[in-house]
Amino acid sequence: MDKKIIEWLKQADYDINTAEFMCSGGRFFYAVFMCHLSIEKALKGLFQQKLQELPPKTHNLVYLLNKINIRPDENIGKIITRLNEASIATRYPEDMEMLQKNYTQQIAEKILVDTKEAVEWIKKQF
């Protein structure tokens, strides 16, 4: 496997670990942000491997899936769609208190588990 693709996957794993660290430190919406970033990097690695070109500079997970032309099962699709929707709010928060209410420990931990499942699914597509 190409070094650049390996680097995408290494960073995806690092971002999952960072999400765990953020969860354990009570930084729940940052954990969700890192979950999104992890899936984004895994998809960009898959994009580069499948299409043999650099991935576009986008944060849109659904767009990346469509460009790669892969269809996840319903569960993985829901995980990716949910994180795609969370991306803007966690990346550019307008109201931090609202984010903290929306992304509780329980929700962030569930998203973290789901993210691990999604990243593993992406890795199986290589």
C-alpha cells in the first residue's frame, strides 16, 4: 500500500484515539469533531487508493462516499450521515452551551463506538 494512503489511515486511527481522550476529559463535542475527522481521513485514504488521485479538500463525508462509489449498509450509512451533519456545528460552533447540551457524555461515547465501526468498515473496502 502506498505511503500516503498508509498515512491517511494512521491519522484516522490517531484521531479516534484523540476522540477517546477528549471523551475521557469531558470535551464531548470535540470528541464528536475528532470522530468526524477520523472517518474523513479514512475515506480520503480509500479515495486515493481507489481513484489513484489526491482526495478533494472537503469535509463532506457523503460526498466522498459518492465519489468513491461505494455504498455502505444502512447502519454504517446512518453513522456517516449523522457525523456529516454534526461536522458544521462542531467545527464552527455558534453556541458552545447548546453544543454541550446536544453532545452529552452518553451521546459522544455512542458516536465514538459507531465511529470505530465505520472506520473498520472503510478499512475493509481497501
